[in-house]
Amino acid sequence: MRIEVGRWLPEPGFRPAMRNVSLSAREGAPEITPGRGNGADLLAMPAPVNAHDHGLGVRTMDFDCMDDALEPWIAGLRLRPPTDPYLEALVAFGRMLQSGCCATMHLHNSLNANRLGEEAAEVIRAARDSGIRMGLSCPLLDTSPWIYGEIDELRGFVDEGEWQTLAALLPRYRPIGDQIESVLEIAREQAGQGVDVQLGPIGPQWASNALLEQIADASRSSGLRVHMHLLESPRQRIWLDRRFPQGVVAYLDSIGFLSPRLAVAHGVHLRPEECALLAERGVTVVTNPSANLRLRSGVAPVDALRQAGVDFAIGMDGTVIDDDQDIWREMRLAHLLHGGRGIDPAAGLGEMFRAATVNGTAVVNQQTGGDIVIIDYGELTRDALFDDLDEARVIMGRMTARHVRELFVAGRHVVADGELVSFDFEVARKELHAQARAALPRLQAERGNARRIADLVRRHYRSWQEAGEA
């Protein structure tokens, strides 16, 4: 299929748009030829990538998991309604596609670890049906998700009866070898056709040394990429420093975990020397500015990453600033947060666009060079007095999902005239919402447990503050 546009912006922020061109929407780099003057108000550019997300069709606020510090917030995820994993992913992917994303790094949050294979197959089916490219990070963990360290540290905050009640809610994990083999099996059976299966340790604070070491071995022998949270919150930094006196990044390097196959998300509390080591090993860092702010984790050291030479990408993490999965607003927030205070911007405009496209492509391990988003540039510049504005600056300054007119992924037309056409989004959303509402009696009963665990976790980390450790 060929599209005529008034502007083609293949490298936003690095060079201006070509005027009046016809381009092909196909797998691989688009073919560019002179146009006939049609589509004058349209601008085409490479589609952005959401390089870190959990694919929640029912968003966290909708099940009363309100913004908080990360650790008590995690307790609220207990209220996630048990819905069809295919429908859950389909709705989440639909929101991303309507925003103009061509691909996502999906960190699967399994509601039943024993059904990971079946759930992964359903998520992959949703990706293919919707038309989005996907990296699938399969979850691996073997320690309590409630706090960092020994769960018995919580015992002194409640009486024995309440402790026994809460302890019964702790998850049970499969043996490490079985967990890793499940991911390898999913990769053997499901990879390809726009899907890249990856090993997904949730984070070093939720993984034993044995698990981390076996993941490093599995990645090296299989070639599978690894996607993991790293140093997201201040409390993770404190606890990981206790566990690894040499530093968690140095430890990961010592076991062969750091390589170009690894991408880590957040990295809010990375130190300059750790950034340098990540750069040396070819690791990509995905920054998630909205999530970092909403969960009170801080602001990622993007300037230190840049100075060290680390490639960084941008992810929405399912918790963007307006809770609307708008990748353009997330790009804008990243650009503003990391512009610095100097007379010249710290991070260039082109760097931010490259983070959202080229670097994100590497994280999902896909070839997205032919994936094109068409923007209503006429609407963006409706009141402009000049016709030669810098297109990249206009897009970074005011672009939103509502300005997306068309989206082509691997040559497939998934958004047409501003509407998702790969599936009926509203039908899927309503069915998902109905499933979530059907679980309300169960969720209402679980609400008290979620609040008790969040309170217990808060008291635990408050004790750190009182002891002068946080």
C-alpha cells in the first residue's frame, strides 16, 4: 500500500522532513518516491515503541490500586480482577496502537504461575490479532513480593493470629529449573511472527542468587534476551546495597548477567560507575518517567546514562501521567525532565526520538523500520503563522494520541482515519469490563487483605526511616 503525505520525517530531531512524498507501507524500510501533492496536511514518521509495559487492560486505578510509594502500591495489585488473559492483553494493546505504538515490551503479570504457558499463548494470540509487535518477558521469581529480604521481618508488626492469616496468602514458587524451562518451551513453540520471547526476572530483589545465575546461563546458551526491573525505588537501593556490598550491578556482571541481550527498566538509583559498566557491557536502560513520579521512586539519571554512553529507551509501564497510555505525552515528559537547566538542552531532541524508536526497537528485538505512523500535522499546526516550523519540535511539544490518523505495522493497516481497525476495541473493552465486574464479590473480600498488607509493608519501611536507614 502507498501513502501520500506532505511531510516524511525519517529521523526526527536530526534532519527536517522531506516534502510531498509517496511512501510504501510494508515489512522493511519504506520505498520513498515523489508525491503528487496529496495528503498535504499529513506527516509520516517511524512509529514509536513502548519499551516497558505490563499490558493491563483493566488499569490499576480502576481496581483501587491508587498511586503510592512502590512497595505498598504493589500490595494493591492483589485486587487485579481475574479476567481472560487474551482479552486483557487485547484491550491493553489496542490502547497502545491507538496511541501510535507499533510495538511493546510486555512484562506478563501472571495470575497463576502454573498456567504461564497457557497465558503466554493467549497474550501472543492477542498481539498477533491486534497487529502489535511484542517482546514477551516471562516472569521469573522465587522470593516474597511483599518486602525485600526475609518475610519474617514483618512478623513483629502484627499479632500471631493475624500473621498466620496473612502468611497463608504468600505465593508458592515452582523450582528454578522448572520456571526457566517453561520460558524456553514458550520460546520454542511461540516465537516469531512479530513476537520475541524473553527471560523475565522481575528484579534482583525478588530473585535468589541461584535464580539470577541460572538465568544468566540460560540467556547465554539459548541466546534469549532478558528484561528486568532494576533499582526502581530508594528502598531497593538500600536493601540491595546490604545484600551486595560490591554493588548489585557489579554482582550481576560477575555472574555474566550483563550483556547486549539485557534491557533493564527504571534504573532510577543507578550510580555513575554503574552506568559506565552498563555501557561497557552494551545493556539498554528503559526509562519510565510517569511511573517513577507516580510511585514516588524519583527521576532516572538519564544525563549520567547519556554521558556514559548507555542507550536508553522509553516505556509507559501502564502508568503514564494522564493514565491514558499516550506514548507522545510520555516522550514529552521525558524530554522536559531531562532537558537540564543550562542555556542549551542536556538531552537533544533527536536523542529522545531515537530513544522512542530505534532504541525501543532493540529492546523488543524486532525490525520496526517499516512501521509508520501518520500524524494530522495540519491540526497540530492549525494556528501556526509560519510553514517552516521544526516538525520534530512541534511533535514533541504538542502531539497526542488524538492526532494519530494512520498506523501501519509490518505493512498491516491497524489504525485508519484515527480508528483502530484490527479489532473492535469497544466490544473487547466492554467484555473485559464485564468480566472484571463479575469478580467484584471476590475483590471486595480481598480488599481488606490488600490494605492490611500495604499497611504492614509501610510500617516495615517506616521503621527503616526511624532507624535512619532511609
